[in-house]
Amino acid sequence: MFDLNTIRAYLAHVVAFYEESAPTVSQWADDLYVRLGDNPREVKLGEIMAALSLREDTVWLHPNYAANFIFKTMHEYGQDVTGHFGF
């Protein structure tokens, strides 16, 4: 149904793009990448959609907006946001 290799390749781009400017986004995408490899059934479609929302065509979401968006996504899915800078 989904091409997990394509999604994981996209997540690798997210990690690289936001590594310096929005470390929380990078860490979140890296965690999602790992979870897709370990047990893809536990990854929610909304998390994948959130990752895809970080880029439209060739334009990446501004790092501040991306971090805020990911914090809200993490909170929505009950993920621990404690210790993440800026939340």
C-alpha cells in the first residue's frame, strides 16, 4: 500500500535539512525513520502526513514553523515532548 523505502528516503532528507536549524524536527524524523524500519504498523498515518507537510514542491517549511508543527504533532499522538527545546 505504501512504499516504505520512499518514505524513509524522504525522512532522511528531512533529517538532513533540519539538522542544524530545527534539531527537534530532525530528531523526530529520525525516530520516525527508525520506527518505520522496526515496526511500521505502530506508525500512524498522521505522523507520515505530518512529515510530508514539511515540504511543498521544493520549498521546505521555515524551521520555526516546522518545529512548532512537529511539537503539536508529537503532543497530539501522545509522544513525550519533555526536554525538547522550545516547547
